[in-house]
Amino acid sequence: MNVVWSVLVILGVTAVAIAAMLLVRRRAPAGSYFSDGDRASGVFGVLATGFSVLLGFIVFLAFTSYDQSRSGAEQEALILVQQVENAQAFPRPAGAQLTGELICYGRSVVNVEWEQTVAGTQGDALNPWGVKLFRTLQGVRPQTATQQSAYDKWLDQTSAREQARLDRIHGAVGVIPTTLWIVLFFIAAVILAYMMFFADRAERAVTQAMLVGSVVSVLTALMLLLHGLDSPFHEGVGGLQPVAMERTLRMTDEALGAVGTKVRPPCDAAGRVVAS
């Protein structure tokens, strides 16, 4: 969510609502269009309560999906580190090959998959390095008990990593259906129209502006918040970034260098295949 654009949207919508209220106020009777202000306030309370309850439920749903994507990204990065460690127990040259392909997998997530997710083009596409890891593993033949244990552990880690990846990309398409958005905008429009009937030419213009402006600005901010949670992969404040995977790649490079293991990943810095 871009903060500047969000502020401009809130200010713009609020300004339009205030202008509409002041326009209606010119012909409004003294004391508003309602003859019984208490009863009108009670009805408005019912409308606002119903909207807030529905919005709160939807925000919870969207935040759950947002948090699932965030947790999935962190879990995927953690498992990648564990698989790099596990790969060192494999026989050569398979261990070094798997390590290089894991690094390429991480680079691909940071540079290729993340951009596709932000653009909304990720879809059900597989990570090509996940396929290469599977093919490399097929050629591994454990010879010792340690290698067999590492092989079994690798299979479990692969399943966990794939599940974490699914959790990460789950929220990219959003979880709020179009029908809910239609209902939210409809209720918001009803509340705004109802506010117009509180127009009172006997009150000061600034009071009337505050009356409708505060309500509309809050509604707009909440709708923008909901949109940001429903689309977690975006640039700006609140958007998920590949911080965990970037940290994992740095840790992997440092760890391999510390133990004197030299690996030449079969990819460029962006995780794309390079010609051998």
C-alpha cells in the first residue's frame, strides 16, 4: 500500500463527501431532515454496528491469509537452510550439486517468483529448481547409514518446503470474494447517504463537515487497510518482502565459506539457469 496514494485517496473521498454534505445543507431544514434525532441516531447505530461487525470479520479473514503467506515465506527460508546443511552428508558430487541447486532455488524465489507474485502472474507455476532438485535426488544412492538418514530427512524437508511455498503464494490472489466487496461498498454507500439526512442549515458548516468527514475518512481508511491485507504482495508499507529468503542466502554463503566448502551454483544472481 503506497502511503502517499492512500492519503490522497482518503483526502479525496473525504473532500467529496464534505462537499456533498454542504451542498445538501443549503436546502436542509433546521434540525436536519429527521424530526426525531434520537430515533435517527439509533438507526444509524444499527447500520454502523452491522458494518463494523462484518468488516471486522473480513479483516480477520484477510489478516489470517496475510499471516499465512508471511509465515510460509519464513518457513520456506528456514527449511532451505536445513536442506543445505543436510546436503553436506550426501555423497559427492550429488551433495555439491544439490547445494548449488538449493542456492539457485532461493535466488529464484527472491528475484523471479517474488516479482511474478507482486505482478499477479505466479499462478500455479512450479519453481524450475524444485524440479531440478527432484531429478538430482533420483540419482543419489546412499552408501552409509549417515547418507541413508540424510536421504530420508531430505524427503521430509522437501515436503515441508513445498507446503511452505504453497502457504506463501496462497494469499497472492486474495481471499475476499467479489460479492463481499460489493456488499461492503453497498453498505458504505448506504451509510454515506444516511449521513446526508443529518444535514442541518442551522449548524455551522465546519460542524457539518466534521460530522460527515470523520465517518467517511474512517470508512475509507478501513477499506484501504482491507485491500492491503487481501493483497499482501505489493510495494510500499505493509507489503511482504523476501527478507527471510535473502537472509537465508546470506547465511548459506557465510556458512559454506566458514567450513571451506566451495560451491558453484548453476545459475546467475537472479536464479536463472546459465549455460554450462
